[in-house]
Amino acid sequence: MVESVSASPSDRVLDVATGTGLVARALRRRYGCSVVGLDQSAEMLGRARALVGPSVELVQGEAERLPFEDASFDALTFTYLLRYVDDPAATMRELARVVRPGGRIAMLEFYVPSGVWQPLWVLYTRVGLPALGRLVSREWYDVGRFLGPSIGGFWRDHPLESVVAMWQAAGIDSVHARVMSVGGGVVMWGTRA
């Protein structure tokens, strides 16, 4: 996903749902650009701060109501976000709002494999992840039980073609999607109109 941004050292890039800051750090290292990481969780921002130090500006906020002016970033990335918002289409419009015309937007998300891989994915996400989580803690068991239904439910309600259309309706052109990892992930990117 980081490769899809094609930032320059003078660019300002927003990483939404930055979590632990891994993508923000990768953007900074690859392009030498200015990076702002946004997350709604103070705990996650604390983890990100430990990883990225002062090289990335960290801001607490929600993707649905970004605390930035229109066209204030040259590019934007987000990971594992659309499954967690009430209105993905409105969130896409809000993300596009803060990117200048011609700027890149890129997303990484889990996906549901098809064909022979789908039953294996279902077994892994419904049985394997919870079992592995149980070995670690009650919290990880709950995460393991949540992930499979969350991922499957999102893509059932929002097929890939409809997510591409959602991006286009938000004012993002040249939208591309690349399914990876035998269907377990998808990278999408496009250019702000």
C-alpha cells in the first residue's frame, strides 16, 4: 500500500487509523515526507508514539470527522477502517475532502478469498484465530472470534465493485484494487479528482 502513494519528500501525508504507527513509519522512511497519524484511540496513539517518536505528528480524532481543512494533505492512507464506521460512503467523502486534487489515497484491508481458499479461510477465521487467541488471553480470544465475521460481513454488505463505486462517488478517480495473499487482503488506491 505504501508504494501506491508515490509521495515526495515535500509532501504531507495523513495516515488515518494509524494504530501502532507502522504505516506512518513506513511512509516516513520510504519517502522522507511529513506524516500525520490519526487514530481515535489514545492507547493506540501511545503505542505509535513509542514506535515513531517525534518523526510523525500524532493526532487523536475520528475518520468520520477529520480535524483538518479541505485539501490540506498531498496523500492519505488508511488500514482496516471501513469495517468499523457506520457509514463507509460518508467516511470516504470525508477522507477525500482533506486530500488536494491530484493527491493519492490508498487503503489496505482484509478480504475474503474465493474458490478453494474460501472454506479454508472460514475455518481459519472461525476456529483457528479464536483458538490461537485463547492461548494468549481472553481479550485475544475475543479478537479472534470477532475478526472473521467482521471481515465477511463487511464484504457481503459491500462487494468490491461497490467499494470501488463508493470511492468514485467520493471524488476519487483511477481507482484500482489488487487482491493479495490468495484473497486474504486487498489494496485499493486512486487519485483525488
